Amino acid sequence: MPGSAALRQPTRALLITAAAVPLALAVLADDVRVRRQLHIARRDPLTGLPGRDILTSRIDRLAHTRRELLHVLVADADGLKGVNDTLGHAAGDALIAALGRRLSAWAAARSGLAARLGGDEFGVALLLPRAAAVREVLALREALAQPLPHDGQLLRGTDGQLVRPVVSIGIACARDLPDAAGSSRILRGADTAMYKVKTGQEPPGYTATRKDAYAPAVQGRRPGRPGTHLPAA
């Protein structure tokens, strides 16, 4: 019958469509799985924080859209080597992991992003009113100095005293730097400010100047870091 074939065609199309649904779902699930794996791979396994590349992308975006409020912090834990040498590397890892969690929670509560830059150094990008930035960072420094959990109890030194991390933090406010300054220069400023705080050249809460952001670099790193040296004059 002529009409029979016409009736069968929609049925066949329906069957083909139905057969394609599981395949489409499988492809979608595989895509989600790959994205999740890439997301995990781009995070630091010890702290769960993203790395430098994600932080610099955030800084560059905010430098174009919210420059007036953009603040970048670089935080460095003092005395990690001493913890590793006296209490072991597991204790050192516990210190880094705890600092990562605290920084991440602090940044997230302010819609910011914390990242691990390497070793015991972290970076944060967030939007803050200029008048509140130093006050916020000084409060953060105190929060990071709280005792550390380790193996179900608070971490103690060989003298029996609670270990309280001392963290040096440098601040760079994007509005203080030239409009062309992107993530590299802003991070350089925060890193230089952190180093000045760490070495006692400036007090806690010090904010980078243009000169700090354009400080000389050796192999792309701040002079004075381990593994770098200034070329001979």
C-alpha cells in the first residue's frame, strides 16, 4: 500500500533518533569527564588551589574590567625550611596545605581567587575598596598565624610550643600602576612588596609602588630569590 511506506518512515526516524540518544549522552558524559580531569590536573595536589596560569588570567581580566578595585597579594610563609628540618616534611606539607585552605576560604568569601605559585608562596586576586585593603590584609595575616592542625591535633615544635605560621604579604593595587601593567607587572609589584615586608625593609601592609612593579628581574624572577643572582656590574 502506498501509504504504508509513508507511515513507516516516521517510525524509522524515531528509531534512529532513539538510538542516537545514548550515543549523544555518552559523548556528553565523556566531555564532562575530560573537563573534570583537566580541571583537577590544573590544581595543586597538596592544597587543591589553582596554579599561576589561572591566577594570571583572572588578574588580566580584572585589570581591564575592574582596575580601580583590583588588588593582588603575594604571601610567603617564613620558616618553612625550619619546620621541614625539625618536624619533617609531612609537617611542612601540613603547614602549606593549611595556609592554602585558609587563603582560599578568605579569598572566596570576598569573591576572590587564591592560587599556589610554588613552594610556600601563594597569590590572591580580588576586588577591594582601597581604603579597606590594608586593614583586610593585616587581619588576614593574623588569621593565617593561627595554630595548625596535623594528624588530628595541633602542630607543636620541638620545644612543645604551638606552631604559628608567620606569613609575609605584599600588596599591589592595579590603579597605582600604569594602565598598561598586566598580570606580570602587578604580580611583580606584589612580590617585591612581599619581599620588602619579609626582610623588614617595609612594615606589614606595605603596598607596591610603580618602582616595585618594574623592579629588575633575573631569569624572570625577583633578585634575591634562591637560585637567582644579579649579573656582575
